[in-house]
Amino acid sequence: MKKTLISTLLALLVIVSLILAGCAPSTKETLTLEEHQLQGSPQTEPLVITPKEGSQEDMLQAHASERSLVFPDNSTTIDGNGALTGTLNGTPLIAGVTFTNKYSESYVWLTQAGTEIYRIATGPASPVNELRGLWVYDGHWALETALVDLAGGDVTPFALGQVTIDGTLQNKARGYDEAFGLQTIAGKLFYFFKKDGKIGYFYNGQETMLKYDEILHYGCCSAGALNPIQAQDMLAFFARTGDAWYYVELGVFSK
């Protein structure tokens, strides 16, 4: 009798544990994508976005509060060139760019506590900034750089996005054609990638594919207004599928 009672109690405990495990909220953040199709390509000077439904003002108002939560400015200058700073495990990180051979070549370097720990080639000087971002998250560092090729011309050069995490180039490790738009969203690492001609994003350790043929990025001068807009819990970007243009907001939204 006693053994039967104990067995019954143990079975009930197992069932209760399973129920509680199923009801427990997931610790993994998920992103919500909100897409607005436009009447045509976005215009600059001034920025004009014309959605197919509603107005530009109403569209931008939905997540205005989240979009206003921008990241602290970690930019500085070293030897007249742009640099970025961070702190990893209590030690300072500095990422900078060095030009050589009369600006025909360059590389981005990263130091920790004054010692260089990483270096990557970024091509000749151009209007596109070679150093795109330095991020620290969960005890790791991540670096975004642009590999410039002037085959597209001095004014509109071709620039290939590169993402490096803890010294490993993700383009090579994950087979990306390109990786760009590095940031954190709700404290988790995020970036876009292109693989086998298709675009997706990496977030919190997972890859998710998107339908877009193009996501605007690395635009300079007035075209820079169409680059992704980064905020602490989201980003906004312009994308194209065929002839259709979209304004997209992607993030962890409160509502």
C-alpha cells in the first residue's frame, strides 16, 4: 500500500513538472516584423516615404518611442581617422582603421587593453566608412567592416559587408556572400546576411530567411538616409522585392 502511494505521488510530481515546463515562458527572444509596402522607391533630400496605405506620419508613429531609444555614441578619432570603443570583461576595446600605400589599401584593427587582437583588410579609401560597428554582448565582441572595391567608381564604390565575432569571420565560417547591419536587439546579437543570393537575418543564434531581394545599406551622402536605423530593441530598414519597395520595422515590440 505504501509503495503504491509513493509511486502515485511520484507520477503526479512528474506530470506537474511537465505541465509547468510547458507553461513556462520561453527565455528566447523572438522578433516581430512589420512591413509597409510603398508606392515607389523612397526619396531623399528630404526623406519622403509614401506608403500604399495610410500616411508616412501614421506609419512612423507606431514605434516612434522604440525607435527613439538609440544606442550611446561610442565613436572617437585616432590619428584623424574614425574609431569605436567598448569594454569587454572590464578591459577597454578600441577598433580603428589604418590606411596604407597612399590610401590605396586599408585595414581595421581591434585592440584589447592596448594589445592588438584582430586585423582585417578593408580595401582602398572611399566615401564608405570601412569601420561600421563594434559591439560587446554576453562576454563576446563583434565587429562589422566593409571591404571596399572601387570597381563601382569613386563616388559609388562597391562595399561588401563583413562580420567578425571573437576573431572568426562569419562570412567564411557560415558561407555568407555578405553580412551587414550588425547591432544588438534587446541585448542579443543581430545582423543581416546574404547567402546563395538570398537575404536573411541572424538573431540570438538562429538564422531566419526573408523574402527581399535587396536591403539598402552602406549608402553615403544623401543616400545614407536610407540605411538601416538602429535602436536598442529594434531597427527600421528599406527593402525591395522585384519592383515592390517596403519600409520595414523589425524588433522586440512592447505592443
